[in-house]
Amino acid sequence: MKPEHDASVPLLSGTVGGTAFSVYGGGEPLVLIHGVGMGQAIWAPQVAEFARDYKVIVYDMLGHGGSEVPPDDVALGDYAAQLAGLLDHLDIASANVVGHSMGALVALEFALTYPARTLRVAALNAVFMRTPEQRAAVLERAEALQHTGVAATVDSTLARWFGEPVPAELKASANLVKRFLTEVNPQGYARTYRLFASSDAVHADGLPRLAMPALFMTGEFDPNSSPEMSRAMAALAPQGRLDIVAGARHMMNVTAPDDINQCLRDFLATPVTAGAQQSQRSEPA
């Protein structure tokens, strides 16, 4: 039975342990982790879709939105631990975990570190084993953030994510993303981006150990989170699945929400082991 509560209104929101979060809807838990420079509200199209029959948890990753700024030596495991702490606070033992871009790295790190807490994992527009040229370019961008700040990089970021010039049909989405980038904490963004720039190979040995259904999805025209990257990750994961969204680029959850929502809904219907299902604590309606 679908919840009677208005799914567009959070059931719960606040800040706990330095993490700003919101919970919508009811049902099997579904966590959505945003990418670098964004915030929990970037998932609005997915919240509207899935809060009708899932308990959707969105939050600001470390260094973003209302969450605390991480230390200079922050590690990927700290971002996974942030989610684990939030789920502890919400009394959720296991969840479906979906991440976009940097959030995809966090989702995979969480799934590998806390496999019993991960029903299914989905990595959207994830990076994996960059070419030397790609790695040099992203490290150069990370260095620029340290010295010139966010404002100097916004236009080039939008060009990578949406195209140059931005197509007319994508301008509203690009303006939304630009607002996130201009409002992000500059120190938190720079520290997170530096980690993002150096973490494309961290899961090369771990992907074959993924113990749950895993979806790797990216846009046909995303040059830096390319179809080749997602294809390679899906091939390594024992229960890997690949979806390439035709015509999409990097910010496809806002530019092609219907396609992304349908792909995710199909994936969330994938059976999980009985043990994983039983590990999920019952929650009040």
C-alpha cells in the first residue's frame, strides 16, 4: 500500500552528526548520493518519482550544502562512513544505494565496505580507469580549484556537462546546476574534487567482490564518465548490469529524468538474496 503522506513533503529533515538530510515517502529504503558541487536537492526528479513507493533518503555529502566540511586529508572511506552513520541514526539496517559521479564512487565504496547494508548499488556517470590524458586534465582542474576558486571554473564545468554552447533545451537544467556550483562551500568542493580526481582506480580490485546487484549507467555523450568506463565496471561486477542512456551527457538525472527513473525502477525490481532482505529492519509506517 502506498503511503498516505504527501510524498513531495519530507517526513523528516535535519542535521545529525554534521550531515544534512531529508527523508521522503515510505517503503524499502533508497539512498540517493549527489555528485561533487551539487546537493541533495539535485535529486528532485527522482524523489518525486520514487517517494511514492520507497523511503527515499537524500543528504548533502561532506563539504556540501548543510553538511560539515571534511578535513584536508579526507578519504573516500569517510564519505562511506558518513552514510553509514546517517543510516544508523535513521535505524535503517540496509538500503538500495544510488550515486551520481562522485556519489557513484561513494556508493561503490559503501557497498564494498558495508555489503550487508547494501541491497543493490547503482553507479550513475561513474569514473573508472581514466586515460593518462583524462587523468592529467582532471588533476589540473583540481589544482585550479585550490588556487583560483570555484567561480573561475563554473563555465568550463557547464561546458563539459552540458555542451558548448549549452543546447536550448538544456538551459534550465544548466542554470540549476550553475546555482549549485556558485553556492557550494569552496573549501568543501575543492577537497572533495581533489579526492574525486584521484579515485578513478580505487575500485578496480573491489568490483569483482561486489556481493549484490549492481547497475552501471551513464550517458551516451558523457566524455569523462564514458560508456567505456561503465561497460568495464559492469563486466567486472559479478551481478553487473549496464545501461547507456541515448543522447545523454553528465547531468542526466535532471536532463533525462524519465529515462533515468525508468532504468532505476527496472533495476530496483532485481531480486536480492533472502539474507539481504531479512537484514532490513522493520520500520513504522
